[in-house]
Amino acid sequence: MKKKILIAFGIYSYFFCSMENTIYRENRFSLMPLFTEGIYGPIRSAYLLLRHDSLQTFLEFVFYTLFNLNNIFGALLFVYYMDLILKINRIY
């Protein structure tokens, strides 16, 4: 399980940085944006959409978030299903 989390975190970190979300803030390197906005941001956005907008908008956001690799939840889902596919096909 730890191996899957590390792989997912690596995928998430790569896509987080490649989507113009930066870990370089004010001429210094910091991993805090990966943990603050990267993890709590989608949860906060989902809560605000559910509270102040329609259920349809909330569901669209959830589906978008689950299949977006610059989000830790999408990366975990991707790694989980890739591992499942590899196990079912007996590739490893």
C-alpha cells in the first residue's frame, strides 16, 4: 500500500507542477502548496459548490476532479485501477 501511495504522490507532484501550479513561491522552494492547495483545495471547492451552487455543478466538479492527475485523489484512483488491471491480467 505504501508503494502505491508513493507512486501516486509522484504522479500527482509531476502533474501538479506541469499544470502551472508551482512549488516555487517568492524565489524559494516549498512543498507546502502540494499539501495545502493540492489536497485541501478540492475538498474546499467541493464543499463550497455543494453549499452555494447546484448539485449538478457539484457532481461535474467531482467527476472532473477524480479524473484529473494534478489532484491527489485522481492520482490515487489512477494508481489503484492500474494496479487492479495489472493484477487481473497477471502482468506482475
